[in-house]
Amino acid sequence: GNSVSCNAGGLHADNSYLRRFTLAHFGITDDLNVSSVQIGIQTATAPGGQQPAEMRLYLWDPATPFVWGNFTLIGSAATLVADQGLAILEVPVAATAPAGSTLVVEFFTPNGQAAGNSLFVGSNNLGQTDYTYLAAPDCGAIEPVDAGSIGAPGMHLVMNVVGELGGATWVDVPWVSEVPTTGVTLPYDAFEVDVVFDTTGLTVGECYTAALGIFHDDPGWDSPYMVPLELLSLIH
């Protein structure tokens, strides 16, 4: 019950849910080759058991207003959303976000009122890497608007971009370190790595994300094995 949409009696009009991802904020210094996007589904019901949706990827220059006219489409994929609840839907979609760019991801649900379709995206209020934006012309939001500006500040869209780094160089981020940085793990054994967060100089209220890359020679796992890291800077 955390998400809002433009709907009539729960049956949705055209709705777009967006988030932007500035690659540099994630420590990415090279191209990002996107392979899929994961989107949270709070509830999805349709008389036919499934309903259409579309995932769209854009590039956007942060020096310009956040409006449709400033987005450049670089990839899209249509999908069918089966009836489900409290789930993660993964939509395969291919595009390359160049190094230094800002990627915008849109999840679009076309008007389902005539067909009897209802869909609310998944969200929580636990922090987010950037704002959640909604656009719904039937409800007056022709351009994307921050969910907080329409009375839903706690609607933090659950959205993940999945992809590979095109020869990217791993870089240190100033707010996290690990001890030790190297070691040997014998079969069926383990050792601990301490991950230390430092909020010095960080902006209060911002959510910072990165990844801890574990480079190894185990053929059964990808190398580096990536462990997501997230830090929400707060004042107590």
C-alpha cells in the first residue's frame, strides 16, 4: 500500500515511473552495458492474467531541465506483466550508457482501464539513490514530477539496473574502506573482511551507493564478485 498511481478505481491510466542513475555516483568510470532492469511490483492484476508494459532507457544531460524533450532514447523493450504481488520483475533490455553519462530509466504502463488492468509498482520508504519521478498526463503530470511533490515523499521506487562494465577501471570511493584488502580462502573455509564507512564530508540526507569487488580465481563464480554497498547519511 505504499505506492501511488494515476488510476480510477484502481485501474490505471498511462503511468510512467522514472529514476535517474549518474554513473559517476556509483564509481563507474567506463561504459555501462545494460542487459536488464528489475522493477518492484506491489500488485498486478488483469482479467487475462497478464498486462503490457514497457521499459525505456534514456540519456539525460543534468545541465538541462528534467523533461521529456531533454531525454535521448537509447533502448526499449516491451514486456508482459503476469498477475503477481510483492515481487521483482526483471525485463531484459539492451543499451549502453557511455562513461560520464546519466542514465534515465522509465517503466511505462499503458492505460488499462478498458481492459480492467491494475498495476502498482513496488516501493518502500527506506532511502533511494535518486528521486522517484512519475508522469501521468490524465492526472496533470505531463512532465516527470518528484513523487514527494505530489504528496508521496515516502514512495521510493524499487528499481535496479543490471549490466556489465565495458572495461571499466575500479576506483576507490572516499566513504568506504575494507580490511584486509587481500587474502587466501581455502576450500570450505572463510575469513572476515571489515567494511568501514566514513561520513566525513558527506551530504546529510543523501544515499550513497557503491560496490565491493571481490577478485578471485574460483571458476564457479563471476570475478569480480560484486557486493552492493549503501550508506544513508543522517544526523541523530
